[in-house]
Amino acid sequence: MSAPPIHPGEAPAPEETRLAWLVAIVAAGLMIVSGALALDLHNQKRRLQNLSAQLKETSALRETENKNLAARSRTQESALRRLGDAYADTQSDLKKLNEAYTQREPMAKQAAEIQDKIQALANDLVDLAKTDQDARTIAGKYHIQQTPQPPGAKPAKP
């Protein structure tokens, strides 16, 4: 069963207004969530890169100290043990970050898909706002507008 069409000057049914508000609220929430997921994934990747650099530095430090350990026989075992622990901790952290990155990669893809859907929803709202006053009100309230595509950019997916 469908609602009767809205004619110009006729007030929309309360269900349609609530649905429009619900769509706008859900769209805004999804945009926030997708942005947070993308930022979190970016931060995790940066941490992974930093730990990888630290791991390389730790390995280089271990080699350097191994050359000097021959002259320092008393501290040889202690230094090797500390370096081994640091290396193992770094390896463990690197493995955990790799796992986290792998686990979050699907979420980032999903966030991108959601962002595309939100963009399509916003585009539909802008198109509808050309003929519907409620849509125009919602688009105005949330400052939703179409911006021109930069040169060389892919067109938005329908």
C-alpha cells in the first residue's frame, strides 16, 4: 500500500516527514562513523610503519652492539638478553598491528561503500530538493549541496 502523491502546496504525511528526518539523521551518523573508521585505519597504518622503522633500528642496534660485546664479556649476556626481549616485543607488536590492520581493512572498505551510499543519498536528496519543499528544507538545514567535480575526478556512482 503506497501513500497518495503529494501535490504542490499539500503538507506531507507525518510518516513521510519522520522518514525524511530519520534518513537525514542516519546519513549524518553513517558519515561520522565512516570518517572515524577511515581515520582509525590511517592511524593504525602509521603506527605499523613506525613500529617497522623501530624494528629496523632495533635490529641495526643489535648488530652494532654484538660487535662491541666481544670487548665487554661481563655485560655480553645481559645486553643480548635485553636486545632479544626488545626485538621479541617489537616483533610481537608488529604482528599484532598487522593483524589489526588486516581485521580493519574490511571495515575501511565497508566505510568507503557506506560513504558512497551516503553520497548517493545526498545527491538524491539534492535532486529531490529541486521539486520538493521538505527535501529542500532538509538539504538547507544540513547544508547539503552538490559541488562541481574537480577536473579529472571520477563521476559519482548512481
